[in-house]
Amino acid sequence: MSEASVHGLGVGGLGQVPLSINPLKRKDFTSDQEVRWCPGCGDYAILSAVQALLPELGIARENTVVVSGIGCSARFPYYVNSYGMHSIHGRALTIATGLAVTRPDLAIMVATGDGDALSIGGNHLIHALRRNVNLTVVLFNNRIYGLTKGQFSPTSEIGKVTKSSPAGSLDTPVNAVSLALGSEATFVARSIDSDRAHLTSVLRAAFEHRGSSLVEVYQNCPIFNDGAWDQLTSPDAPDGEGVIKLEAGEPVLTPGGSYGLVQAPDGHLQVKAVDEVGLENVIVHDPGADDPTRAFALSRITDSGVMRRSPIGIFRSVERPSFDDLARQQIATAEGGPADSRDDKQTQLQQLLAGDDPWTVS
């Protein structure tokens, strides 16, 4: 057992988050609220995975916070028996950032959707990721606006016919993983609601990462966009298509193993038959590479239109000082170091603001 665990503090990404003295179970993180999602919604799988994972991490319930914006995913805080806030559209990350800066003892999760995070909340997502705020963002992507009854979303494919695009959407869809990598996020991953084991392992790594973690989850909406991911998960999909699992230190191969990703002369990645190119030429995945170029190239394998293939797993996991840790250090320095009391801190701050030569206006 680590020294941090002995003293009841989280390790890695959990940092100063107190661990529970008593063993926790899934029921401890299950609220008494009726879960109100449509039958068959992928949100159930994500909720179940999170409720099962939190007790394994040992985080005390009173030090767990779930913040959401608006959308079907935004109901998440009601169903996790912890502190939480159902905030406003696209602004969950601003609230979560404030919590992270002021409360290092909290493990903070943001539950958001493709509309909430990538449309009205797009700039907040970009800046939270580039700042490396210590929180975990779980992005539910069903490629549709579900709560408002089936309009096209920022991740809907070109030509998508919906109530708000009866002649087909003209918008180029957002690739959430590419966006996160371009924002200098230190942890970026993707999973899918139908693979419980994979989803749990990715979420665990995200919670344990110190800094901003983004996990995009392909999630089905059976009412307004049923079967959005069928081409990825169909057992009848030919090898060379479907989900491509990323494992650190392993060649990047398709599910059947007969196709792999190789780097073309111009730098982009291609899916090629292993028999033709040789296993030694298939790229080996390295999520810990500081340069995100290869991770970005992997994210571009995902089709922006009809989903035929998509990598899932951890694209990038690197270490960088978190924004909230740096902000607290800066405040302590500005206040003249640790103070013995709140009054002392306020006095030091007032002296800093007043300076050595203040003007008095009467």
C-alpha cells in the first residue's frame, strides 16, 4: 500500500482527494432517484460503469462531484449519490473549473453531450483542456440532439436528415478527439457504450490522471438516432472495419488482426493488409508520446460521415502541471506564503492590492 493510501489521500490524478475510511459499494453511489432515460439509451451503460468504478477508486462520496450542463446526459448528477450540479447549457466546465481551483479535495466529473460540449460549450471545452484543469470530462456522443427531440448536432454526419435539417445537414461534423488533441489536452480517450470492460478501463485511467481528461463515449439514442454506431459494432462487419482498439506498446490492428495501420510517405495513416506490408511496418501505439502528431493522425482514421472504422482507447496520456495546482501556488506566493489565519491572508492580499504608494481620494 502506498504512503498516500495510508494517509487516506488519493494517488495520481486524485491527488489530495480523501479516500473513504470504510469500504464502498456500488449502492453507495446509487441515488434514490428514478432514472428517466428512454429504454435502451446508452446513458444507462455509462451510468452503470461510473457507479461501479467510483467505489473501486475509494473516493469518499462527500468528495465526489458531478457537474452537468443541459441535455439527456445532464441528468447524470441526479443518479449518482454524491454532490453535484445540473447547471446551464454549455457552462458545466466553467463551474467545474471554479470548483477545481478552490477545492483540491474534490474529484470532479463533468457529464456532457455532443451538443452541450461541442456547440454552445465549445469554447469552454477548448480552454479547460488547454489549461489542464484537474477534472474528468465524459462526453456522451449520440450524434443527435435528444432532449430537444431530434435535431442534428455538431457530430451529425453531412446529409443527416432531421427535424431541423429536412433536406440534410450541410455542417461538417466535429471530431471530438481531434478537437481535444488540438487543444493540447493531456489525456484523451474514446470508448463505446456496448463494451463495458473497455469503457470501465478507460474511465479508470481518466479519473487517475492529474489534469484534464476527456473521454468521448459513442452512445446510442434509440429514439432519435438508433443504430448510429451499428457499422462499428456489427459482428458482420468485414475485417478492416469496426472498432480498432488502441493498446499501449502494441501494434494497431483491426479486430480480426489481418489489417493494421501503417504510415504513408506523406505522414497520414492507412489501413493495410498485414500480409502485404508486414507486421513490422504496422505502427505501435504510444499514448505517452509528448508530441501529439501520431495521436492526431489516429483520430483522423475515424470516418466523419458513415462510420465504418474508429479507434477506441487512450489516444494520449502525458504529464503537465494542472491549472488549479498552479493557480493555488500563485495565490500563495501573492499572499506572501502560507498564513496562520484567514484574517492574515486578507491583510496580506489588501497590502498587495494597495501597493507601496496608494492614492487617497476624498
